Amino acid sequence: MAAHYLEILRTRHAARLLAGTLVGRLPNAVAAIAVLLFVRAEGGSYSLAGALAAVYGVSNAVGQPVLGRLVDLHGQPRVQLPAAIVSALGMAVFAFTGIGALPLAYVLMVVAGFFTPPLEGGLRALWPTVLRREDQVHTAYAMDAVAQEVMFTVGPLLITLCVSLWSAQAALLVLNVIGVLGALSVVVSQPSRAWRSAPREAHWLGALRSAGLLVLLGAFLFVGIALGSINVAAMSYADDNGGDVTYGWLMAAIGLGALVGGTVYGARQWSGAPGRRLLVLVALLAVFYVPLMLTPGAVAMTALIALSGLFLAPCIACAFVLVDHHAPRGTVTEAFSWLVTTFTVGMSVGTGLAGPVVEWGGAVWGFALPGVAGAVALLVLLATGRVLAVAGSGGVVEVASENDRNGAGEPRFSAGHQA
């Protein structure tokens, strides 16, 4: 199992790009948790905390494809680093001004969210320029998803540690300084500076003219809703079962489960159509969300949440492959950013929905939302399975992995991506 990952990490630039991207994405990955803890420390309600986190998430969702298109047009360094600095400044001002002036707090959430750099989509665009073979690219996608789960495991613990040692305000500041340093590490690297997107057909829809991509976005909107609702439901549960320490472990358990699932998934090469594989993975994800409504003791609940995360990273890794298949030429960063955007919107919607639900019915009803959202994601894939099975659907001019320099053998991968 380790050999597949070590082969990737030993490739020049790979470890640096992966680490820099993960560190750079840390503020965005745990922003909802950090905002929830900060607002509660300031005396705000669950609804206010959920609303501010939702505004951040929606703004991030709008900004990712916009910045992703700018990256495709102008390269990574000119967009990624300035965006990271502006986003960090927005969150820093929020940390100092708090929730005393709510209009300002919402504006700062918009700024911090919108200017979050599209590092995740940028890394997906860089992998094929760094790696030699198409099978390595697919393994890198899985490794990328696994590594993110390490961040989702460690991130909540770092936040709760910062809150315990210093304050929720300090947690916001420290995380965003770390994020800027991570973005800087990526954009000064040789692959990032040298990368250029393929020539693209002028079209106002950009990557969204791909029907296959639209199907993925529809499904992952609801996967995001499921994950976002868990954040709030778990906080309500933790308030009655150990407080912030329990909450940190519950959030880390999701990442730990996804880490285990993603590691196993990425350790082998999968045969068959990735669209059918995604259907099975989403079905399993939805099924494992249902037991969360049992809300047992803290130890058992942590185990259930870890089990619910087992199929999250495999779902994401499989979706990466499908985005690569369906992204129109010259829109690779934008296409991956749309997936990130939709997932983020879903998390924000889930966070916003769960706040009132938890206040009305408690943690049990909050944990009902993930199962419902997972079932809807499965229905979307069942209803549109033929679209994902047909590469190039939706009138896309050329659908291929525009980053495969060596002309890998799998259909939908083609050479000549560099402009």
C-alpha cells in the first residue's frame, strides 16, 4: 500500500506541492469550526454562528470558480498569493472586531470567503505536469484526498488546542497566518510558476458547459450539505457530553474515518467505469450517516462519526477522476474549483439548516440531516448516470485531461495541454 504513495512523494516537487497546498487550505478547511467557536465565545447564538459560517462558505463558493478562471488565464502566482493575503486580512479584522457590529462581521466573512485562493483546484491542475504516468495521476488524486483528511483530522484539534491555550480569537489569527505561508510555498515553486492552462474556447459558461460536470456538482452539493450539518449537530451534542474537547474529537473523527477509507481506496487501481463506482460509494456514504441519530455516549459517538467518514475521501477521489474526464479543454482549474465551490456551498447550506433544526429538535434531529442529504445525492446520480457514462456530453468541444503531457493510454486523456 505504501509503495504507491512513496512513488508519488519521491517525485520531484510532489511532496512540497502537496504539503504547501494542505497548509494553505487549512484556514478554509476549518473555517466553519473556527467561526462557530469564536462566535460562541463572543456570546452569539447557534443561529448567528451558523449564519456567519454560511456567509463565509457561500462567498468562498462564489470566489473559487472566479479565481480559478483567473488562474487558468493568468497563471497561479499572480492570483493565489494576493488572494490568500486578502482573505487572511479579512478574517484577522473579524477576529479583532468580533460580532459587536454585525453588518461589518458579515462583510468581513464575505471578503475572507471570496478571496480564499483556489489552491485545491490548482494542485489538481499541477499533478499531471509533475507526474509521469496517468495511473500516477489517479493515485495522486486519491493521495490528495487522503492527505486532506489528515488536515481535517488535525485541524479541529489544532483549533481546540489554540482555544484552550489562548483564545478563539488567537485560533483565527494563527490559522490564517499559517494559510498564507502555505500559499507562498506553492506559488514560488517551479511547477506553479511554469504552469499554463491549455488554450480555451471562449465561452461565457466556461467549465459549466459540460453536462457531466453539472451532474457531479448536483450530487456533491448534497454531500456537502450532509457534512456541513454534522458540524453544527456535533457541537450541540458536545455541549451535553463534554464540551469543546468532545467537539474537537468528533470533528477529528470524521477526518480520521475518511483518512482510513481514502488510504485503502487509493492503494489499488480500480477497474470499471468511475461513474458506477461513485454511485456505490455515495450509497455507502448515505447508509453510514443514518446511525448518527442514535447519539450514544461520547466514545461510541466518536466511533460512529469515524465510520460515517469512511467513504468520504473515496467519493472525492473518484469525483476528481470524473472532473478530469469531463472538464472542457483549458478549464481544468476552473472545473476543479467548481467542484470545491459546490461542496463548500453544500457545507454552508448544511450549516445554516442545522442551526435552526438543532435549536428546535436537538442533536438527534440535527444528525438526521446528513442521512437525508446523502440519500438525495444518491438519487441525483441514479437519475443522471447515463450523463456521467458518456464522456464529452453536453456539447463540450474537447473533453480530456489537458495535463497529460505524455499521452497516457486511457481514453479521455490526451497530450498537448501546455499553452
